[in-house]
Amino acid sequence: MSDADGEGTQVLEFDLGPETYCVDIGYVAEIVDTDKLTRIPNAPSHVRGVMDLRGRTTSIIDPKIVFDADSTGAEKRIIVFDPAATDTQGAIGWVVDEVDQVVTVDPGTVDDSPLEDDAIEGIVKREDGFVIWISPQSVAV
């Protein structure tokens, strides 16, 4: 969860409903506005569909379903992950309500997940509450 020099890790914070989550910025290829999706027949419920992103078919995941998050929210942005960084077969994006900011997380502010769940890297403690640190590698299409 921290880089080799122990000075912290840059994460991208985003909203799912009223909660704030984050992912290591190293996994993120780009952030785009939501666009028209094409549904895939018989896809798992967390797969919203696919979209064309600069000539590349990108699978769009709904992390609210994966993480049983509050389903309210505007769903304005898609975080697209780098396939090389996530070891996935193709491009994957998560539809999120809003992208907030990139911050550096000090390793001393991160607690282990209280659950046995590979999806949760840890819980970031801040003055205004908690941010749930998620591993994008944990969500398969």
C-alpha cells in the first residue's frame, strides 16, 4: 500500500453514493464522462455493458453492486483502469458518482480492513471520516 521510500501512495478519491472510496493512482489510465453503454446479454449483474473508448471496447463495471454500496448518486464519471496494471484481459472502467481528488496517503493513516476481503486494501483515516481503499484487481468482468 505504500511506495518503496515509505513516503506514501497517491490515490484517486471518488464517491459511490454518500461514501468516499479510493484506488491507487497507478492503476488509473484516465477518467471520462459517462456515455452510452451497450448492454451485454447474460452478463453478471455488476457488468453494466461496454462502451467504445477511442476505438477500444471497454467493459464498464458498477462497483456499487460489487461492494453493496448505496445506489444513490449521479453516476457522472467513469474511471478507466490500465489493463497492464490490473492484469485484466481488456480495458475496464468503473462508473462512479464523482471523482474528487488525488491525494497522497501516509502509510500511518491506513488501517487494515476489518474484513477478510481481497477487495479492500485498507481504511484511510482522515479528520472528516474514513475512505475505503479498494483494489481494482479484485473486480473481474
